[in-house]
Amino acid sequence: MDAKTKAIVAHITIIGWIIALVINNSEQKDEFTSYYIRQLLGIYLGGFILSLIPALGMIISIIFIVFWVMSLIGAVQGEKKETPWIGPYFQDWFKSL
């Protein structure tokens, strides 16, 4: 499986993310796939945790869905596109993935 395909698979729910993580770690590690694995982990965790805030949860959920779509478009185009404002932090925090 090539790096672009693994990055797209990572976007398909948390199960796809786990599959992409396992495949990326078992084969030769691709930087492109690792980049999107880190971005998506931040999007999934941030979206879940911040959506629990009463009154703001729906707005925050919509924002994180937009981030997810932007990330998916970047993966499909074969470009590394960071999540606005918080993407560099995801790359730093999850650099071991």
C-alpha cells in the first residue's frame, strides 16, 4: 500500500486510523502517512474532548469536522496540509508516531 492510500485510510473513522497506524509501523514507515496519522490523532482527540463542553460542543464539533475534511482533501491531493492553528502542535506532540 502506498503512502497516499494509507493516509486516506487513516481518515476513515478511528478504525481506519488504527489500520493505517499498524500498517505504517509494520512496513517501511512513510513520512507522509505518519504526518496524517499525527494530524488525525490531534483532530480526533481535540474534537472529542472539546465537544464535551456544554453549549459550545456543537460549534466545536463542526469546526473539527471542517478540519477533518481539509485534512482529507490534502491527503487525496498528496500534499501535507496542516490543521489551521493547531497542526504544528500535533506534529510536535505526537512525533513518536
